[in-house]
Amino acid sequence: MPTNKSVALYQDLSLTLTEAGSGRPCLVLHGGGGPATVAGLASHLAGTVHAVTPVHPGWDGTHRPDWLTGIDDLALVYLHLLHDRGLRDVLLVGSSIGGWIAAEMAVRDTGGAVTGLVLIDPVGVHVEAEPIRDFFALDPRGVAEYAWHDSARFHRDRAE
């Protein structure tokens, strides 16, 4: 059964966390749609890992201090959380903007807490050979081609 708690991480920042399951720690980071967008995934993962799902500061009415202004700040906040809790061998799972945060955490993890990374449709991650696409300029086939490894499995031509 998932538990919800508030964890004071800094004097002016508490994180709201949902935790469930046991085993290897897994930090599940939500996208712009909020924590509900990964709730089902976190629940599924909790069958084999200790899933920790924070609410990003500023989402769902939570407090965001003035100094927390970017993805790099969020990455450092979550690395601080892992360090404070003594978590090791952490699997990071990030969806959308959560994927960007997870990627930033992975490259900034000088303490070696992170040992796995799963990115689900991450935004903001710059890959040299892959230009960032203008999503709004894509037709449905273009969206499928950039959103899925095997786009033929997921794109449905509505005209057929």
C-alpha cells in the first residue's frame, strides 16, 4: 500500500513523496502533467522495487522556493534526497520533463548513488546528432516517428 509523506530537505523546501514496495530504490519522476502521469507505472514497479515518487516543487499546489528555478536545481534537490536517505544502487525512471531531470541527475551524480536510468519520452535532453523537433509542426505520422522506436506499431492512419 503506498504511503504519502512530506520530507523536509532544506529549511525552505519539503518534498511530498509517495512510497510503495520494497527492494532496490527506484526514483520515479513525473512529467509536466503531474504525479498522476506516473502513478500507474510507480504502482507497477512497486511489485519489484521500492518506488519513491516525489511531487516536483511547484506542482499540485506544493511550495517552490524562489531559488529553485531550473532543471539543474531539481536534479541537485533529488540527488540531495538520495544522499540524505543513504540510498544506493538507485534506478531513475523519468517521464517527459522527469526524464530531463533524471538525465541531469545521472550526469551530476558524483557520489555514485545512481546505477540505472530509464527515460520515457524525455524533453529537453540535447543529443548532438538528434535536433529537437518542433512538435507542433509535425503531422500525426511525424509525431509517431519521433515518439516511438517502432512507429509502425503505434501510428494509425485515421483515413484508412
